[in-house]
Amino acid sequence: MAKVSDTRDSRANSINVLAKAGAVLDALDAAGEMTPSALAEQLGEPRSSTYRLLASLEDLGFVAPGMTRGTFQLGMKLYRLGNSAVRHRDLRSAALPTMLELRDTTESTVFLAIRSGFEVLCIERIEGRVVVMNALLPGTTAPMHIGAVGKVLLAAEPPEFWEEYCAQGPLQAFTPRSITTKPELFATLEQVRESGISYSNEDRLLGMAGVGAPIYDHDGHVAGALAFSGPTPLVLGDRTETSVEQIRGAAAEISRALGLGHHA
């Protein structure tokens, strides 16, 4: 069994490596491209460890060979990650006013989410009148077959992705109303595609329901999912038609804010 001191030392070493990697990326960002020896000298690190760090960063796509022989520059993966971060920040900024209005209108908790691998990642949540402590929080993830935002994002992917999702393992049940079989999930996703609306009818939390809809970017691609959730009688049943109209209108408004339909 590892000692507490060993675990602490390992964590400290990992943080130290990350700090050095960040320093390398900052230096390359400022200089454009540098040789390993110049990087080692600037950072005050041994050349051997700088070479190893650069090799690891190159394997990950964070750095790449520079235009001048023997130099390194920032890799394209950082460019893609940066663009992704900007898109997500733009999505949240565009969605926030509408999310606040939707919360006030429905008195429900409103969620904004994106896909992260095989999970749904919450990037914003506006509390409603009923606060649910174990609902999806900003920065946390959840399975895609559970909840309204998850089904929206999963339905936006091709059927091949659905197969890959199911191949990850059994579909986890959160309540007796959760989807646990592939045929049921695929049928549900087809319905979401056809209607543009997803439902969470106590499949994540008993007594709680939600409705969701996709948000589109200026190119017509699904940029995220919007949903609101509250006690089942306030969202579904006699309220279903109104809830669908509210979530559809709010998602369309955010899509327009992202430039959908604004092509010249």
C-alpha cells in the first residue's frame, strides 16, 4: 500500500511537470519557434529533460517542428482547442439572456450543455424555483442516454456513434424509468431527430421531468443543447404542449444569436 507521503510526492511531481509544460508553451507562443537548447536555457532546465518534455508534447500534438530546422513551434491541436474554447464561451454568452428569461417564464431550472466524448458536459445552469441538489451542475458530466440535454446531443450524432456509445458498456439506470436497452434508446433518438424535442420523464430523478432542444450554429450544426427541468406536473402532462413551445422558441432564439439564418 502506497504511503501518504509517496502519493503527495507523486502529485507534486505531476504538477511540476505540468508547470514546465506550460512554461514551454508560453515560451513558444512568445517566440514563434525555438530550439530545444534555447528553450532549456530560457527556462533554466537541463537540455535532456527539455528534449523529453518536447517529445511528449509533440506526441500529444501540442508542439510541432518549426519552419526552421531543429526548432519547435506550437502544434495545431492547441489551435483546435483554442477555437473550441472560444465557441463554447460564445455559446454561453449567446445563451445566457435567453436562459434567464426561460427560467423566469417557466420557474424551472435551465441547462446548457455540449457533448464531451461519450458524455454530456453542462456549461451553464440557471436555478429555478425548485432547487435539485443532485442535478447536473456546471463543469460536470453525465451519460448521454439520461436527461433531456443528453438525448438531444446523442440524437445529433450519426447512428454509427449511437452504436459506439452503446458498446461502451451497459446503459446505466438512474431510476426505473431510465432507458436501459439499445432498441429503446435508438427508437427514442429517432423520435428526437424527427420532432427536434427530447424528454426526460423521471428517467434521471423520480418526480422530475424536462424538455430539451438543439441549438444550432451559423452553419446549421448542433452547437449544444438547451433544456429546462422541474417537478413533473409543471413540465409534462397538461403542460407538455406549452413546455415544448417554450423550449423550441428559446433554442431558436439562441441559434439566431449564434448567426443561424444570417448568411449573406
